[in-house]
Amino acid sequence: MRGSSRASAIAGSTALEAALSAGTDRRTLAEELLAVTALIDSSATLRRALADPSREASGKQELAERLLSGKVSPETVVVVKALVGQRWATERDLSDTVERLGIEALLAGAEANGSIDRVEDELFRFERIVAGNPDLRDRLTNRQGDPQAKASVVSQLLEGKASEETVRLARQAVLAPRGRKLDRTLEGYLALAATRREQVTAVVTAATDLTEQQRERLAAALQNIYGKTIVLQVVRDEQVIGGIRVQVGDEVVDGTVLRRLDEARRHIAG
């Protein structure tokens, strides 16, 4: 996001936290914000009207109130009015932020009931299952696929085995990709969960599982680097042979034997 949108997103987050602090039902707020996202995405005319930087903020807020009053909770109306009253660099930045706040409200609910650790772990495992199964990935990401069939697949995979918040987030990622790849969408959700807990998630790929001592040492080393509590998500991959690969956001530290062998092969071939 460019400068104006970043500032606007911060204002939206402030409005969301105010609603959450006031005791608003988190699940209701989340569902309504996600519904508003779908509404905005469904109409180019509405997107332009709500994000147009040349229109007065009060006019855009009045439009939002007319559209939403009586259909969603007053708290949701307040959050959306706070958003549309800001200045946005692009129309997409507005709808992206409405969706992000909906996801954050859902995660705040998981945080409040003590299940956010579980949600984060389940989302990560769901992403790995999909990534490791090309047929499943195609079924869930096919743009011409039947939405109900996709929803059914998510239900078969997760319902009764994962928390309600995880199932809802997985369905959102699959049924409302909004032009994004599924893995990137799920990674974004995981980043929001980590941020909510002021933690950084590090994906560690290794040939074998790490011992508790190894996990503690690695987490402590990464915490010194990033200045935040580190949550390790360990992926076992026998092709790694030895060593580990650590990814934090877009940063990758690859210390695997496989990588070193590849480098040696390239050196010999050259």
C-alpha cells in the first residue's frame, strides 16, 4: 500500500480495536465485515463511490450508512464508515482492508477463547496438505470450479477436526480468493495471527523433526534477530538430507545439505 492507504488502514485498525474493546461480538463483526467485502467487490460502481478521493468523506460515509444500516450491526457500520471516510490510493486498498479487518475480528475471537494457537497450527497444516496434493490444490483453486463443491471439500477436510475459526478462514480463502493464490492468502492469515500475538512465524524445513532443545535454541536465536517471540512451524522433508531451511516472511536462510550439493553441481558444470 502507498502512504495514504497505509495511514487509512491504521485508522481502520483503530476503529476495529475500539469495537472489540467495547465487547462487540467478534464472530458477528467478522462475518459482517467479510460480507461487506463481498458487496464492495461485486460492484465496480460502488467501489469507486466509496474509495473516490475526490468525494467528501461525509458523503461516502452517508452512502455506507444508507447501504448498511438495518442490515448489519451498528458496530460494523461504525468500522466501515471509519474506513470509507479515509483517503485511499486505490479502490482495491479499501476492499483489501475491509477484508483484513474481518479476518482480524475472527482471529480476535479465537484469541479471546484461547484457541488462537490451535487456529494458527491448523491453518498451517491445511496449507501444507493442499500444497502437497496437486489434485486437491486444483480442485480448490480452479476459477471455473463449483463454489459449493469447493466448500464441500473444505468441510470434508476440516469440519469436526478443526476449530470453527479455522474452517471459516479456510472457506474464505478458497471461496473468496479475490485474485490471489491460495497459499499466499493462507500465509497472509497466518501473518495476521502472528501479528495479533506480537509474534513472528518461522517455517523450518528439515529432514527430521527437531528436538525440544533444538527448537528452543533456534527460536532464541531468531528472537535475537527479529526482536519478537518466534513461533516455529516445522516441515519434515526427507529430500533435505541434512541441515535446515528457515523462512521468515520473504526472508530465507537455507543451510541444507541439498542446497550445498546443488551449488557444488553448478560449480562443477560451470
